[in-house]
Amino acid sequence: MKLYLLEQNENQSEGSIASCVVVANSKEEAQQVHPFTDWDRVEVWTYGPEDVQVTYLGNARKDIEKAGFSENINNVVCLHRCYS
């Protein structure tokens, strides 16, 4: 599993998520991650995966699944909120 930085510039309203770090197997898989799992929650993230910029950060530790991360869930490691 790999670590990716997700960033979006479409929604910069107060309290929205500007960026987050996720665990995923590929850039394409990472781009599909929503910080709160629900793409209908546009008040906190961008409007669709096509608006998400993805940057590969490196490989995750081999024991990452022991820490609760899995290929089958939304694996957000940390996030950054916008505040006016």
C-alpha cells in the first residue's frame, strides 16, 4: 500500500477540507477517496474525483494493516481544513 496526498481547490469555504493523506494501492484508487466517504458531502470536499490532485508520497509501512488500515475501507490518515 502507498501514501498519497490529495488536494482540491474547488471548494475553499470555511471548514472544508483542503487536503488529506490517504493509503491506497494506486493513484487512481486514491483519487476516488472522499475524506468522509460520501461524494454527496460537497460542503466539506470537492464536487467529484476529477477535481482531486493526487501526489504520490511513498510506500506505507508494511504493518499498516495492523494499525487499522485496510484495502477495503476509506483510509484517510490525516486532513487539513480551510479556515477564513
